[in-house]
Amino acid sequence: MDEQLLISLGLNTREAKVYKAVLRARELDPARLAKATGIKRTTAYSIARSLIEKGLLIEDSSRRPRVFRPAATEDLALAVETERKRSEERQQLLKKLAEEVSMVNAETTYPVPRIKFTEESKLEAYFPQVFPIWMESMIETKEYGFWGYQDATLVEAYEDQLHYWWSIAPPELYVKLLTNLSSAERRMMGKYERRDMKYWGEATNFISSTWICGDYVIMINTRQHPHYMVEIHSRLLAHDQREVFRNLWDLV
């Protein structure tokens, strides 16, 4: 038996020694295995067990004392298939690990956007929870303006929530939103000094609202049921979207 072949298969020198001893004798109990290899009995037994796990030896525990035998050709073929599957699984795990490492590295340089979807049945309860989070982000980034486009149907559907926002908004925060005129929006006119709305006459085909506040971009559909909200936490996306509406503001 070529020992180098066994080493190439990943066996260490003592494992190769134990395997060759069993192969030559055809079967060995732990005591004779220790004598044949010159390795302590408990150690030789442990090594034999590791070779069983690798599919190179088999153990007959019905004998007293138990004996170790070399795996038959068909057993080795099964070990080859098991090793192939293990290799494929390892490749998949390494691929997943590479993706995780890439994600961590990306977050170190550019925070990866986090996206949350909220369905209509949960919106009423969710707004009071998330308003303080958005406000905190606005203050932390020193971007005190609440920019974007707001479809007037949002006011019709969630006017009470907008009043709540103003009831808790710190004095440094302000709103600058493009919108389309509606009866609900007329009711909001002049209610809040820091609420500046521009009515974009040409903007009749929007079907949702887009808010930018701090590091958040929020898209809300209220034009048709079911209403829903998509909340994107991304400093880069929020920055770029805010710049779009800042530059658009004076052109409307």
C-alpha cells in the first residue's frame, strides 16, 4: 500500500499506519491493533474510529472482542459518493460564507439598504411607532427637512396620523412636499407654520407618495386598496432622493 496515497487522501501518518496494519491483517481487535502499530491501545482505537467515519474501515461489534476490517470495494465506492456530496455541500457553504463576507465588507464601506414592508391593516398602528424613529434620523443627520412628493389621497386616508406627527415634531423640523390639490389638502392649508406644500399641477399621474426624512426613503400607496408602505433605510439613497427634490423645489 502506497502510504503517500493515504496521505493524499487526508490521512495523517498514524491514521495511515493503522489502516495499513488492518489491511495487511484483514482484521484486528483493539489489542492486536495496538501491538501491530506500536500505538497505545486507547489511541489506536480512537484512530480506528476516525477511519470508520471516513469510510475506510468497518467495525464488527458483534464479535468479542470487536474487530476492525478494511472497507470492501463497494463500501469505498459509497465513501467516494459521500465525500463527493460533502464536497458539494462544503462548496455551497463556502459560497454562502463568501456572500456573507461580501455583505459585511459592503456594510463597512456603504451601508446596505434595509427594506421593510407594512401592509394596510398595520399602518395605523405603525405610524406612531415609526414617526419618532424617522425624526431621530433627521436630527442625527442634521437634515431637518421632510422632502418628497405626497399624493393627496394620503391626507384623505391618514389625516389623523399627520396631525399626530406635528404634535410630536421638534421645532427644528419642517416639511417641504410637492403634492396635488384636494379637499383634504385644503383642510390642512395653513394649519402648521413649518408645513410648506407646493401644488404641482402637472403631477397628475403619480399613484403613490415618496417621503425622504433623515436616512429613510418611504413610499406609500394610498391611491387604491390595499394601502401599503415600503420603508428603505439607506443613507445613500435618501441623500440622492433628497437632492432631487431640493433642486426640483424651485422649479415648481
